[in-house]
Amino acid sequence: MVTKISQYLANSSQPAVCGYGTCAVVGSSGILQGSELGRAIDNADMVIRFNHAPTTGYERDVGSRTDVRFVAVAYEECDIL
């Protein structure tokens, strides 16, 4: 499956299209601490998060919703490569 996705992205001249109007992409750096952006993040149509950054206890700043989460895996741990 990873190979098929990679091939599609590499050969695509068109951007991916989905049915979401707004998208919040939330990283794991801690830059949102004190931002009070949690409500705005949760109000997005799609919330994408990266890695294992916690939301519990930080909802006011980072929101609580997660629709998609991408997690980096060390090469040695990955069975599909």
C-alpha cells in the first residue's frame, strides 16, 4: 500500500482533492503552548496530528479532536520497507 501511494504522489500532476473545507495540521513541537487555539483547531473540518504529542491536559491550546495521526517510525522498526 505504501508503494502505491508513493507512486501516485510521484506521478500526480494534480493535487489531492477531498471533501473538507478546512484542515488543522498540528505538529508536536509545543509551539502552541499558551496559544488558546484549541477551539479553532477542533472546529476545523479535519484535524491532522503528527507523532505522539498529547492532547489530554492541553485541550485549551491544541484541541482534543484527531481525525488522522501520522507517526514517525524508526527505519529499524518498520516491517513494510
